[in-house]
Amino acid sequence: MSNDKQRIKDARKALLDGIGIPEKAPFTADAFQLSAIESVDSEVDTLVIAPTGTGKTFIAIEGIRRAIKSGKRAVYTAPLKALSNTKYTELKRLFEPEFSVGLLTGDRKIDTDADIVVATTEIYRNDLYNYGADYSLVVLDEFHYLADGQRGPVWEESIILSPKSSTLLMLSASISNPEEIAEWITQVRGEEVRIITETNRPVELRLGFIHPRAGILPVEGTNGRLFSEVASYYQQGSSRNTRGGRRRGSGGSSRRGSGPKNTQKQTSRKKRPPKGGDS
């Protein structure tokens, strides 16, 4: 086997090493999970920032469990209907038949007076406008949607309109300015917001590239630079595009658009929250 083939084989093995189903082991909650659950149990609005795979859903489930066991109601909101349907199935499996679980989306309404209601965030916001809500715990999953230019106001209004008697549990993996956001929430709700942050990523993030000839490769080599075959592939593609395209000024317009760029900015609103980073 040539040196290049062996090098690629070794790199691929390192990229894929350890991928699979982990061995079963007793579950132990992490310190940040316990801190967040304690905060919610103390009826303090809580903003949890932690990487994907760290167990933010566990915090929500335990918060819901404690709320409904004390005779209160909880709502779990998600930005997408498909995700709401998935959470509805999951929570039914976990809590029924001892407690009831309902679903509230744009086209499905199931047991909306249940102990736990899973809802899309838009529908939860609409209910706040229509007749209010009597949930003790409000889980706002995928909270970084607050930064979305079009859908962000739904999250803003959900925060502003939620009764002060409700405890907010806000979950996200990609907010870079939690202190600013917590300050804004405190201003509009008049309640303390506790920030729980976890930076450790238990599930390692690896970047791979599917090369048309060499197969699966790591994006980076051991030197921290682009893996040589990946770099060569893009260099070749760049050369082909340069030879096949027109040079500017050689005839015909090279401009892609004739009009000016749209520089219109959204009108800011009173007490509009700082936008969270969404990577």
C-alpha cells in the first residue's frame, strides 16, 4: 500500500473511531443540570446555554415532573410542528397514565387542558393573546430563535405576555450574549433571571468531507490545516471555474444585479431584546 493510501486510511480511521452506540452505564446528572433544575424548582426564570448533546431536555423533563407532581401545569414549546409532535410522543411515554399530556399545534388540538401541553411557540403566543394561559412552568426550547429576523417577535411576545406567576425555562445551544438577554427579560418581567452555562461538549464534534474518489476524509489534518486531498479538490475546482468563466471587462456585464442592495433596516421596537448568537 502506498504512503498516500495508508495516510488516508489512518486519517479515516481516526475520524470514525469511537462512533457508535455507547456502552450502557448508570445515569448521573451533571452539575449544571442539577443547578438548572434547582433554579426552576425555586420558581426562578432560568436561561440554560449548553452545547447540543449535553442533556438540556433532561432539565426540562425534571422541571416538568416536579411541577406536575405538586399539582401545577406545564407547557413545552418548540419552534417546529414536527418537533412538537416528537416531544408529545416522548412526554406521553414518560408521564402517562399518571399524568395527562396534550398537544397544541396549528392543525392538531389534543387534550388542551392536560397536565402537560406540548405546543408550537406561535400557538402558545396566540393563546396568550386570546385568553391567557395558566401554566406554572413554561419551557421555551430552541430559544436562540429570539434572534431570527422574522420569527423572533414570537419569542419576544411569549416572554412579555407570559404571566409573572409562570416560571420560564429557556434552552439553547447557541446564544453568545446571555447576560444581555437576561437583563432584557428582567426589565420586561420584573423577575430575576438565572443563567446556567455549560461549555463542555460531551459528544465530540468532528468535521468530515466526502471526496468523490478518496471517500470519507477529515476536513483538517493533524497540522490543523485543510487535509491535503480536500484542499487539492477545491483548488482544482477553482481552476476549472476560472478557465471556464469570463474575465471582467472582456465583454458583457459581469454584474449579477443592476439595482442597489437593499439596505433597509427593521424598525426597532421599544424594549426590544438584544439578539442572541445563533451559530
